[in-house]
Amino acid sequence: NIYQTSPYFAADGCYETTFVDPEAEFFWSATVYNADGYMFNNVANISSEMEPEQNADGSFTLRFGCDRKPNNIPTVEGNSTGRFNVLMRHYGPSQMVSDGKYGYNMTQFIRKVD
């Protein structure tokens, strides 16, 4: 398995990342944690097993703190630290992920959109 971790972000914004399908043998998941390293609500993750909405080109866009948007993970509710980071897990990672190919680490592309 391969784990990729983002830096911390302010929880009061809307962030997103778009990435190519990592083609995991089993599945991938993205989970948000507060600045103390804990999950802070019961909807703090999304995974390929949850059948997230896919873009027309086959990529995925995940959102963090973007209310009423597809593939969104809330970042404020239950988060008393005001910050969050994202841990991307690849279970049965593809060769592209294992080799660190550009575009296969979604945590590098997280950006604030509002």
C-alpha cells in the first residue's frame, strides 16, 4: 500500500483536486484529519468503492469544504482545530503510483477555489 499526505489547510475554505484514475488493484481512499491527527466527523472520507462521480475524461475531482458539490468531504463540522489535511491511500497501487509518476499524487494538486 502507498500513502500520500497533503500539507495542512485552513478548514474555512473550499478546496479541490483533480487527478487521473490511479487504477488501484483494490481501491483508493481519501480521508481528512484535523490538525491533531484525528478524523472529526463520520463523513471524513471518500473512496473508489463509494463510486464517486467521475469526470468525462476519466479523472476524479475531490472537494474539501465545498458544500453541495459532488465528491465533497466536509472540513468544518466537528473540526475544533480549524485546519485539516488529506491522506490518500492506495490499496494495491498501480505501477504509475508506485513509480511516483506525475499526476498520480492527488495531494500535490489540492488548491483553494474560493
